[in-house]
Amino acid sequence: MTREKLSKDAIAAALAELDGWSLAADGASIKRSFVFKNFSEAFAFMTRVALAAEKMDHHPDWSNVYKTVDVTLNTHDAGGVTALDIELAKRMNRYFH
């Protein structure tokens, strides 16, 4: 998977297929909030994502407050959104459902 910055059109096309994700205000990252039944489910989700992110060598910028996990994805080296971010977002959506 490449770490090449995606075009605005490519990002828009990817977001059209990513339920719940949107372009962040900075235009250089994508974001989503995941809301769970409770803290335990939120933490289990974060643990599962952390293992996948480590294997991908691509880590989210995220925070957790009780049952909500807020996520922002971008590839720092590329200065924007790459295919890695889209793939991690897809995995997060699969783990959430």
C-alpha cells in the first residue's frame, strides 16, 4: 500500500463508500466518531484496531471518552490522506459492525 497523498477527487470517491467518515476541516485528514454501548465495547474496539494498525505500521490519531472513540486519520509523511488511511478506515468500519 502506498504512502502517496491522494487527490481530492480520490478522497471524495473513497469517502462516498466509507460510512460515517468525512473530510476534516484541515482538508488533510479524514475523521469519524464511533459510539458504543459502553466503555468496555469502545476499549475492545480500540484494542482490535491497535493490533491491525501495528501490523500496517500506520497508527490513528484518536481519543476515547467513555463510550465514544473519535478518530482522525492522515499520513504524516505524505502530508495528507493516503491509501493507508482509507484501508484503516475500512477496517475500523468492519470492526465496528
